[in-house]
Amino acid sequence: TRKAFSIWVTSNCNTTSGAVKRLKIAQLLQQAGLRYDGYGKCHDDMKNKINDYPEYKFTRKMQWKEGAPFISKYKFYFAFENAIHCNDYLSEKFWKNSLSTDLVPIVYGTHKDDVKKMAPPNSYIHVEDYYDERRSYNKLHNLVNYLNYLDKNDTAYLEYHAWRWSVPKYFHEKDTLKWANERRNCGICQKLLQMRRENYPTRPIE
């Protein structure tokens, strides 16, 4: 049983234009009624801060084995990047902080097409479906309502985790199914080492 709703951990508030914009989005979501627990320097002075675990402190020196169990207490993670529409940039906020800890990422910063190209299907929620500053489109209150709906509807929420029980088609190809079963559909470094052992040609890409 999960007690907590959504979480955002960040300490970069203004060093890039993307960091400034993502903080603005989070503030707009809060104004629209979204309750989230903020950890890190950017949230030290957050108004109306009510964390489910107020005594918990994230630090840069903290080991992942300490932080991951805590993050996994939540349902949603703010996978907000510090760059806006940087090609193919989808960082650990999505893969490590969200998917690997069994949370549904709420994505902002990475272009919708790039996320769709890289992420498991129906594994995330993209802010730009509800907000586009260039078109003065703001339906963030609908996003808040939708997240509240998912929080109360286990069946609908678990649809965002259905991909975890599926196997990508390419793993059925010759010589890869065995590797996939051994590595449980993860471990790209192991795959690269295997390719190196097999003298797979190196191809520089401009």
C-alpha cells in the first residue's frame, strides 16, 4: 500500500533556462491543486510545504541504495529535465528515479516525440499534453484531476505499469532471447561487452 502521492527531488533551480522553466511548471501545478513532496535545495523555501516524510533529507552524497527505497514509496515522480527539447535527452530522472523505482514519471523538458521513441509504451505522462507556453495552452488543472483519478483508481494506475510484463519483439530474434532472459531485459553494458567480444564493428556517427 502506497501512502505518498508524488515527489520531486531537485537542487538546480536557475543555472539553466530549462531549470527555471521546470520550476515554473511545478509552481503552476501546485497552483492548480497538485500536492507533491519536494526535496532538495529548490524546495527548502517552498510555500505550503507538507511532506509525507518531512524528516527525510536528500543529499548529494547519498547512496542510491538509500534513496531508492524512499522514492519507491510514491506513485509519481517529476521527471523534469533541466533542458528544453534537447534532442534525445531523457536522463536518469526518467529511467532511474522513476521507472526503476516503480513510479510513473511525469515528464517535462524532453520533446514528446523523443520520449515516445525511447520509452516503454504507456509508461509515462507528458506535461505538454496539458501545457504549451508557445500556444498559451494551459490545461494543467486537467492534469491534476487526472493524477488524482489515477491515485484513487488502482486499475487505471496499473495500466502505466503493464509494460513491465511484456517482452519487446526484438528480444525474440535469434541469439538475443537467451541474453534477454539471462539479463532480465536490462544491462545494456553487458550487451555492449558481448558485442565487443564478437568483434562488432565500431561505427562513428557524426
